[in-house]
Amino acid sequence: MFDLIVKGGTLPDGRVADIGITGATITAIGNLAESDAGEVIDASGDLVSPPFVDPHFHLDATLSYGTPRINASGTLLEGIGLWGELKQIVTQEEMVTRALAYCDWAASMGLLAIRSHVDTCDDRLLGVAAMLEVRDKVKPYIDLQLVAFPQDGFYRDPTARDNTIRALDMGVDVVGGIPHFERTMADGAASVRELCELAAARGLQVDMHCDETDDPHSRHIETLACEAQRLGLGGRVAGSHLTSMHSMDNYYVSKLLPLMAEAGVAAIPNPLINIMLQGRHDTFPKRRGLTRVKEMQAQGITVGWGQDCVLDPWYSLGTADMLDVAFMGLHVGQMSHPDEMRRCFDMVTTQNARILGLEGYGLQVGAQASLVVLDAGDPIEALRLRPARLAVVSKGRVIARTARQDAALTLPGRPGTIRRRHPQGG
Ligand code: FE2
């Protein structure tokens, strides 16, 4: 007897199977009798996927767009300045309210695990306190991992070092950094070293904003890979953005990528934000700014797509839909082969789960019973349509449902109901 059966869905690998859920665990996959279930979700013809995972977000800033003003230049640096203004006037309660509203959006889209950077450059650490509160509140349905992020520079900001350590003491999960924003390249490299040592001493993961610049000489990823290797942090370190790699010398990159692979450092490009913020100083041709995704994957480096921002000082749009993120990444990275498109779907699910180190993730017996049913035949169609999440199950509970979004066409002589699904499926 199961509490819930998700019936007849197509899994991302193409298998058609029923999924039996007992409590918060997947307890069977195969042909299951509906009469054995307390509740049945009919997923016949629909894609059933493990939940979406976002490895890079800023919950403390989300849904603040326009407060106290918009980012007129559209640059990363004006965004950082604007966030600095907002930090002066924001309250802990406001941050909690905005973050919880965003988490509702995320849950409705099947986004059930998020790694969020939280700014530690505030002597009051209001954002840290707010996000720890949010982590507790959403725990029943979203796994939220927090990164101690010294936005204004671990050394450049006079109290950031102490405050980042305080944030870790308060229970923040992951060590962050921003080496390209320190005063000099040398300070940046030193910050990477000290932050990795902090993580090693505490047994924590590392995820740094790294080389988020168009400057091809920004090479902190090299130091990050070296420190990961030296301290034995392989598999627990990620470099976020890595946009400078887009503009680096090809010979240098041919040395760098094997170093990253050898050190077990993962990469998290954020395509919506990278394509929006990078290249702003260029005339034409204008650089895309996205890091070398396919080239890293060819070297065996784990790469996951991150979202980064929704309606905040850096980005005026955003939906909490990881399929939007993958869709942009697919285009900017020119990942149009069917194998590459399927890989893009895998990046916002399984690969991101691997970067976060999520336990019990996936659609297999014994895994946590979290999944999403999509109005699509397969992962490629999901990327094309970015369709309705017909049902979202988190830890055994159905937490959201959305109706199919078929159009009623009133054109004379043409069929009445329009579905954008491929007629042959997939
Ligand atoms: Fe970020």
C-alpha cells in the first residue's frame, strides 16, 4: 500500500513507469496497481522529473527591483552599489517576506533545492539572520543551502572578514568569496587561499563568485583549483560565473581546464545574468560573457546552470523557472544537438544536485519522494515549451498543481483546442 502513486509518467531517461511513494520516500518503481494507493496522480504521456535545483541565487535581494531605484547602466558594478543603498534601509522582516514569496514561486515551479548566497558585509548581519529564519521556515518543502558571501570584498570591506566568520558561526552552510572584487589580483588570490582554508578547517563546501568580469586576466579560478587540490577539497568546491574565461587566451585555457578537472572543481555559469551584465563596455562585436560550458564538460568538469537573480538590483526580470535558465544557456552556449539539450536539462536537475551534495536526490527506490510532473513529453520538449508544472511533490506531499495551458482557438474552420506539444510526443 502506497500513500501516493504517480502513474504512467515518462522519466527523463525515457522509461515509462509508475512511482510508488510511502511517507517521504520512493518505495517502488515499475507497474503498480492503482488500488494500492491512497492517492493517484495520472501522469500518462507527461514527463516526470526529479525536482529542479538552483545552485546559485540571492534570496536576500530577490523581489526588490526598483527599491530604492533601478540600475540605470545595467552593469554589475552599479548593481553592487545599488544593493549597498538598499542594505541601508531594508529590514529583516522585509527580507524574510520577499524571500518567502520567492520560495512560493519556486515551489510552484518544481524548484525544490536552492543554494543562496547571503551578503555578510553588514555589521548587524540582518540578511544572515533573515535567511537562517527562511531556511527553517521552508525546510518542510525546500532544501535551502546558504553561502556566506562577502559582497563588498573579504579584505576590501573593513569588517567583512570578521562578519563572514561570524555568519559561519551562526550556521551558514557554505564558504563564499568574490576575489575579482578585491583591491588587487594579489588580494584576490589571498582571499581565495584564506577562504578555502576556513572551509577545510570547518569541513564546509566552497562556492565563490569567481572572475565575474570581462577581464581575461582575471584568473582566480586557477588559484581556486590550486587550493582545492592542496587542501583536498575536491568535489566540494565550485566557481560561480567564471565569465572571464570567455575572453581568455585559448592556450592558457588549455592548461586551466585540466587543472580544474584534476582538482574536482565544479562550475556554475548563470546565463540569464551573464548575457545581461557582461560585455557592457564593448562596442561591437559585443562579447557574450558566458563561460566555456561545452569545453569544460568535455574535460569531465561538472557544470550546472544557475539562476542568480530575480527582480533585484542586477536583473529586472526572472521567473523562478530553471527551464528559462537552461533555455538561455542552451542558446548562448550553442548547445543545440539533442544530446546537448538533454544535458542542459540534466544540468538544472541532477548535475546541480551533485554540486549541492544533495543526499537522496533522484527517481530511484530509497530516494526522497520529491518530483515534478511537466506538461511535456520529454526533457527536450520541456526546454522548448517551459510548460506548466502539473504537479509538484515534495518529500511525499503534493504541494502544487497547475492546469494544462491549452488555448481555445476561435478561428473559423480550425480545430478548437491548441496544444503546443509535439503530436508524436516528445
Ligand atoms: Fe551571484
